[in-house]
Amino acid sequence: MDLIAEGITEAFRLLLKGDREVLRIAFLTLRVSGLATIISAAIGVPLGTALSLWSHRGRRRIAGFVNTGMGLPPVVVGLWVSIFLWRTGPLGFLRLMYTPTAMVIAQTVIALPIVTGFTMAGVGQLDPGIRLQMLSLGASSWQLLRILIREARLSVLAAVMAGFGRVVAEVGASMMVGGNLLGQTRVLTTATSMEVSKGNFGFAIALSIVLVGITYIINASLTRIQQQG
């Protein structure tokens, strides 16, 4: 109990003092995970909607790959992204290894199947009559896609929240491709893991409280928008 009380006290002290290092780590966490979520939503929402409409027999196989990707271990993603971005890898010339960009790429790969799968399920539950009505009114494919996304906006928001929740709490892939470099690629999850390994449990608890607080604020805001919708 003393350890927990120490961590909570340390968290409030760091936040009230405006500790520069904690703020820098928190802002980098938001930047990396937020950008990864935005990219995965920009790709995954239209893709999930299109897959829900696709009647080809290969749809079930693709949906199986998407569902498998929803449970893909982050360390596997970190491994393959590292292989591609390593200096001797296919994309090594970009020199992205151990940068925030590499972390965004890894987290996007993790979040994309989640956003796609949730969107595909949400759009698939819509009344088929909506699609038939829009097509009878002469809607183009892009117009139909936009209308269906709007009708399934509650499910789409749930998909975005699930994707963000997965990547903001991710540590394995971020550590592998980012390296946990102070002032460059250190985010809340990797910093917490490092502090635990050093035995600084009070500071680790403080970082975890900051992480949970950020996650709660983001998801509470999206939940409010979802419920209003």
C-alpha cells in the first residue's frame, strides 16, 4: 500500500510541477498513438465498409485475415517492421529505424485490422434496404460508401476507440522499432517498463497513472460523441 500511495503522490507531484520529461513523454505518446489511429481510421473505415459490401466469394477469406490481424501479437509486428526498416532491409535507405515515424508505422499496422474489423461488422449490421434505396436513387459507389459510414458512425467510433486503446497501451513493437531513446522515442509504456526494470516502482506507477488518465480522457470524449450520436 505504501508503494501505491508513493506512486500516486509522485504522479500528482510531477503533474503539478509540470515535470518537463513527463510532459515530453506524454506528448510524444499522444502524437505517435494519435497519428497511428488517424491513419488506421482513414484506411480501415473505408476498407471495412467496402469489405462489408463485397459479395465476392473471396470476401470470407479476406475477412478471416482481418480477424486474425485483430489479435496479431505486437512483437510480431515489431519484428517485421524492424526487418523492413533495418539498414540492410528493403526500406533501410529511408533511415526510419529508431524514430517516432517507425513507431507510427508499427502502431498503424496493429490498429488497422481492429478498425477494419469493427467497421466491417458495424456496417454489416445495417439494414440492407439502405443500400438498395441509395442505389435506386442513383448514388455512386463513393456516395454509397460515405452514406453507409455515416449511418454506422456509432460503430465506426467504437472501432476508432478500440484501435486507439490497443496502440496507446502497446509496448513490445514500440520498444523494438523505437528503441526507447530519451527525448526521441520514449513513450509512456516504454518508460514505465524501463522504470520497473530499474526498480523505480514509484515513478513507474506515476507514469502508469498519467497513461491511464490520457486514455480515459480520449475515450471519454469519443464516448460522449458516440452517445450524442
